[in-house]
Amino acid sequence: MKMVQEDGLAAQLDQLLSEGKAAAAEREKQAFDRAVDGVDGQIVLFGAGNLGRKTLAGMRRLGLEPCAFADNNPTLRGQSVDEIPVYPVPEAAGRFGRTAAFLVTIWNSRSQERMAERLQELRNLGCEHVAPVGLFFWKYPDIFLPYFPLDLPHKAFTFTEEIRKAFCLFDEIGSRREYLAQLAFRLLLDFDGMGWPERVDQYAPADLFDLSEHEVFVDCGAFDGDTIAAFADQQGDSFSRIIAFEPHPANCERLQQRLLGLPKAIRDVVMLFPNALGSRNETVYFESEGMETSRVGTGSLPVQCVTLDDALEPFTPTLIKFDIEGAEPCALEGARRVLARCRPVLAVSVYHEQAHLWQLPLQMAEICDDYKFFLRPQGTEGWDLICYAIPVERLKK
């Protein structure tokens, strides 16, 4: 792995932070109107998926109604979504390209193209006013924000000292570059600089550390067992134990069904805890429809929240993955003893909130002594961003 020697990246960080909080606040207020200058209220949403429907629901709360969806999905041709007609993109451009603002509402972890390509597609079809939907979210933050790492840029300037400290945690040039690109996205809605995902060995990248036959893998946020299946596919039965935490009953049921398809030697060493994770043991309420974005919040489903310190007391974890939809800071706080005792490798999602990019690496550095930190994108355009914290004795030589 290539470590930092002399790279000039600190100057890029200075440039990103030079704007200041007040100027960023003024910019974010005006960004959407400047991007679609000359449009008198008409809006087309390019993308009729989850984000498009979320945007439509928010617009209706504002008393706004888009004139159409534009979507390249052939199964939606001639259909309506939530009573809004869906047109193929060329047809929508022909109908509305000169008169409407086209908001790109395609932004997900599995995209094969970048935001710049989506915007250019619309421009090539004659659309005169195009913008990523994030600018619209900045204009109406009380309705739309926060939305995962997308939030008002000026908020980040409250944490300039922390942002600089977290940058210095990453010795590897690639990690520093990714950190700056992720910061530029949060401050400027710059989609272009973020790296393409490294999908191989998502929670145990082979270039950073080796897995052994004695691994005790703890899967925090096991969802339907997809990570467990990938780990077992990689390791076979050459590990000691898997301990999974998944609080949502529907996800637990799917996880158990997936386990039935694995060899008995693997099933026998998997333990499933139907618990949320946090900084203390308590009952919390789950806001979820049983999907991969399930999260603890203000819902009506009661679940028992436990600390990793208590739940893992009988075990010696060697690798812990955290992907728990924004609850990572509390779960780490509740794992101080086990992290000090066992010094496991950590693979922590840092994309669920704007500030997690710098707050979570700093929190891990405060808890974990003599660790090295790396940043890897496992999804496109800011999604599935993982910070790996690795004890020096386990670093790949």
C-alpha cells in the first residue's frame, strides 16, 4: 500500500475549508435557483425510483407538483407513479426541455454511471435547465435534510478542526484522496472525485490485512445475512465463529433462511442476536419496514438494545463490521472494553450522516490505541463508504 510521503493534499484541504461557514450558508440558499435560472416553476424528476418518490412526497408538502417523471426503465413506459405520468427520457425532454427544470433523482450505490453523465444526457437531449436534486434539497432543508451524507454544507464548517484531525489519521495517499473527495461532495455536491467501489472482500480487503482460520467475525447490522454468506464464501469453514446482530424480525427471518442454504459446519458456528446495539442496555423503538435501511428511531417496534461490551464478554472478536444505519457512534461507545481487550479489526460505515466522515475515525482513534486507518468506497457516489481501523500487528506487510 502506498503511504503518504509528499503529496500536496493538505493544500487541497485548506482550499476546501477556506470558504467559511457564512459564505457556505449563503451559497447553499442560492445554488438551486442559480442552476435553473429562468424556469418558472415547472419541474420534471429524472428518475422514478425511491429517491424520485421521496422528492415527490416532499414537493407535495411544499404545495408543489412536478409535471412529469422521466425514466429510462421500459417497464414504466406509459405508466404513472403516484399519479404523475412517466415518460421515456427523450420524450420528456422533447415535451419539457425548454420550459422545465429537470432534477436528477437517480443516486444510489449500484449506479454504473456518474451524476455528470446523467446531467449530460439531459443536456444532449436539449434540456436547458438541469440540476442534481441535492441542490433542491439544500433549498428546502426542513423538508428533505438530512439524507444520509447529504446535508447543508455550512454545518460542516462547525467542525473544521475535527475535519483536519481526521484527515491526518490516514497515512495512505489513496485514503486521503478519498477523504478529500468525500468532503468535497459534502461541501460542494461534487460527485466527480469520489472513487469507484472496490466490491471485492467488502469488509475484509485483502490488500490491508489477512484473514486467518481463527477469525471471530462480528456482523453488526447483519440484515438478511448477505455479508455472512460472502464471508463464508471467502473463508469456507476456515474460521472460528460468526456472531450476528440484527434487530428487525423480518430481516432475522430472511437471515435464518439464508443460513439454511449454507453447509452445516458453518451454520453450527453462527450465533444470531436479535438486538440493536448502542451505548447502554435499554429498550429502543425501531423505525423500519424490514429493509436494509432499517434504523433505530421513533417507530413503534420495541427491541432490546445491548452493548457489545456485554454481549461479547464471553468471546474474543477479531473482526467487527458496523453497518447500523447511523447508530455506529453509540455502538462504538458501548464497545470500549471489548475493543481494548481484543484489538479487533474494525470495518465501520461512515456514510450515514454528513459528519460521520470525520467523527467516526476520530472516535475510533480515541478508543483504539496504535491502529492505522484506511478509507474505501464500496458503493458509488458516497454510498457504502467504509473506514477500516486495523491494529498495527495485523497490517499486511
